[in-house]
Amino acid sequence: MKIKSTDLELFKKLHIKNCIDLALLLPKKLENLCLSKEVSEGICTEEVEILSVNSQNNKLFGTCYCKNWDIKASFVFFHPSKWHYALFKKGQCHILNSKMTFFNGIWQFSNPKIIKQSGILKPRYQISGIKDESIQRLIQNYVNEENLKALNLDQKYINLLLNLHAYDEKSFYLYENFNEFARDLKFVEIYNFLRRLRGKKQIFKSFELELFDINKWLEALPFKPTKDQLSAIKDIREDLVQEEAKRRVIMGDVGCGKTLVLLAGALSVYPKQALLMAPTSILAKQLFDEAKKLLPQFMQIVFIKGGKKEKDIESKLKHANLIIGTHALIHLKQHEAVLVMIDEQHRFGSNQRQKINDLASKEERKPHFVQFSATPIPRTLSMIQSELVSFSFIKQMPFKKDIQTLCVQDKDFSNLKAKIDEELRKNNQIIIIYPLVNESDNLPYLSLNEASKYWQEHYQNVFITHGKDKEKDEILLQFRQKGSILLSTTMVEVGISLPRLSVIVIVGAERLGLATLHQLRGRVGRVGLQSFCYLYTKQKQIPQRLIDFSKTLDGFKIAELDLKNRLSGDLLDGFMQHGNEFKFFDFSADEEILEEAKRALKE
């Protein structure tokens, strides 16, 4: 589609990328400018002839003859302009659009609009700073059969988009029922988005490598990998031998054992280099310890802590087979990795992930890129993202989870305290999550600082961290070794492994999304320990979504449940960087339409 230079700025302001975007830009309302068959209270449009004109006290008023209604009416303008005085002369004819009132025994046009053309429905887009006429002009100039055919749309959908802007009773003659019309709108919208998404995919050559045989290593592990773990490992190894640099997301639930998968990936490229980035130093250290324990001794593994200068580690990097660290890895000048892996990828910005990937790029070659996430997303969203990346799913658990989720209120505090005491006697640990660090008049809950006094007075070995304190990592390590109760915020959603943790209490649970609640609940029962998650709310009636959440431990089911409670714009934040929200397509109900659109694109 060729765009005139004078229209480019307007396209940018409207965030319009092609003529389908433009065709789907529908008005907020339609103003009816058809001549009214009869006069009535409310908005009416009528052709009139001016009979008399007067002015007084900054008002222009008079009488007129209504041609279609065959009656005499009055009109009044408050604060008229010179333009009004010039137009309203005896004998002149106009089309007036106004709210009609019956005043002093006669119908009256009050501050009427003078319109040039009747018999139309005028679109009102109500977009700040942009005139409706400018948008209409763009639609007339660019939404045509030639431009729509260039986007490979079927004729059925071309006809739909062309008729969308006719704005008369014949506009939708193709559709006998509204459901069919709505379904086609949804198809066009998701088809258009997928098409644009596919256009963003960049293809680069990968580095040449020979896969290292990991079968003996897998057989010698002190545990048996699950089928899903082995399947994900197989997917990564198949990617590694491709000439094209692959991008893959390993999507697993909390505690699914993705660490084994990323270690298998690193061993698969031996003797070449792999790089693994984690969001926190504690998690990076845990991964390093697991790597040292599980990987063969011939693997040279380097752990880079935040703040360590590059000159101190440069010589180690040259001989490293696996580099593990936090976002500090971004500041490396260069590495030799043929495989880059990001753990808990949603914790990093897209720019951070891309910088790590770019560090290893050489002469149009890029490393394979694998992202790991323990935050399952709805199936429809993964189907959309699959236009850019491949997916592997780990749904099987290495051990059965034994977590009971309970919704509690103020009246249940004594029972909750009894459970805490019982678990502490078993030498287990407790975490209590507060919504705020400091006191707030806007929330009915105690803050972390306010509540800490009670727990410290009644219990021993109470540790406190709000997540932004510099000693956070050290506090968590001390708690793991000798703590009883940890008071914190949602910062523990991702972090240290606590095998003795059996109770988590989430204060103000209704304020958090289900995905966050699931991550927090995943802190307990990590090794099959019988555990409890308490969702504490002060609401008189426990929200249904918390009740639904308490009935399942399956992160993938929770992702679908969360989908029903969130707008698509919220859900896709961070993925659709331009912040686009779907106007018609519904993630929770339109999977079939999505599959149809993906098939159409392939064809």
C-alpha cells in the first residue's frame, strides 16, 4: 500500500500499519443525519425555510417553516457568531439538526447544527486531536479492493471490510445473523495480527556444532527424568543441529524440573560454550550448584556474580563450557556461546534478553536462544507467539504435589495460628506475604512493618525482607539455614529453594493476579512435602476466582482461569510491545478462529 507523504503522520498517530488496521478503525458512535419523519422530543433533522429573524441579548432567534413536517417552528442560538447572522436571513433554506423541545406552544430548535447533507449516518471517532473528516478521508483513499487483495484476504472478508464503512441499512446485507458477522470480524483481526507478527520474524544462520552424546549422562542421573523433560531435551537438540538459529520457549509449571533440561542443553553443545542467565543471584547460585553436582566433571562451569569486573574473569570465560550468572552477563564485552539460555525469562526485559543474544553474534550468525518460564500462559497466547518462537511444554511433575489451598478470613486466624505452631514443631518453615512494606490508609491490611512486631514478640527466628533491601539474598540464605518464619512481600515469587517450607500465607490475596498467586504457592511443597497455602482476605464474600484457584494446582489450568478475569491488553503486555488490544477477538473463547487464521496464513 503506497501512502502519500502528507498522510504518513496521521497513520503514525492512529498506529495504523496497513489497510486492514484502517478498515477495522470503527467509530465510537454514528450520528443519524437522516431527515426525521415526524417531530418529537429528542434529536431531529429537518429541512427548513427561514420565516423571520430577530436578535437580542446575545441571542439569535426566529421562526421557520418545516418542509417535511408541514409545521411552523422556532429556532434559537445562544452566543451566535457572525457566521450565524450571515446565514440566517428570511427566505433562506437550511438543514437543521437539533434537540427538539416544545416551548410556548411551538416546537423549537435549540442551538441547532447546520448540516450540508442529510440522509446519512455520520461516524464520530472521538479520537483526541484528530478530526473525523481526516479519518474518513484516509478510509476512502486506502480501504479498497486492490489494497486488501494485496494482503491475501479471501473475497468474503474483503467484502466485509469494504461494507463496514458504508453506514447505511445495506451495509451488512451479506450477513443473515450477527454471530456470523462478529465471527468474521474476529477472524480478520487475528489474521491481520498474525500476518504482521510473522513479518517481524528474522532469520539468522546458527554456529556449526556437533551434538555431544548425553545418553550415558542421562542414564547415570540419580533420578529418572520425566517423559516431558526428555521431550523438551529432544526439541532443543533438534534445534541445535539446524542451520537457522532457533528460538524456543520451554514452558513448565512450578517445580516441573526445568533445571535438568537446561543442563542437558548445555552438555549437548560440549565442548563449545553455553550461557545461562538467571534473574537473581540466589537463583543463579542454585543453578551453579546444581550444575556442579549433576554435570560431568569435564565440564568447565563459571559462575559470574554481579559487580565482578570483566578483567577478573576474562581468562576463565575463554575455557568455560557453561557460564552462569545474572543480568551482570549483559556487561560482558563478548562470549563464545553457541547456545544462550534465559531462566525465568519474564523477569528480564526484552532488551536485556536481546543484548545477551547479540553479544555472541558474529558475521550474521547467532546462537540458538532458549527461554525457560515457570509461568504457564493460555494455549491461545502460545499459539500466537508460536509465529515467532517454538514451544515445548513440561506438564509432568517429578513428584506429586501435596498442597492444600484454603481461603481464610479474620474469623479463621486462631486455626491458622494453630497450623503454624504445628508445622514449626515439625521443624518446617513458614512464609507470610504482605501487600505493602509501609502503612497505608488505602488498604485494610497491616503492612509488613506493622505486622512484624506481633510475629517477633510471639515467635523465635523470625526473618524480614521487603525485597529491595541490599541484604535480601543474605537474609534468605540465613532463613533457609536457621529460620522459622519469613515475613516478606511478593519478591519471593521467584528465588531461593526452601525444601522445609510447608506453609505460605498470602495477605490480601484478592489483590494479586492468579499467575502471581500460583508462583507464590509454588514456594511450598517443592520436594513433595505436605504443604498448605492460605489465601487471606478481608472481603465479606470470598471472591469466586480465589475459590476456583484453590481447587487446582495445575498452572496451565490456572492460566486459562486467569484469562477469563483479565483483558487481552493486560495479558499480552510485554509481548505486544505496541500495547495493541484486540477489539473483537476473545482469547478465552476464540481458539477455533485462531487455528483457522493460522491455516489461512500457511496456505
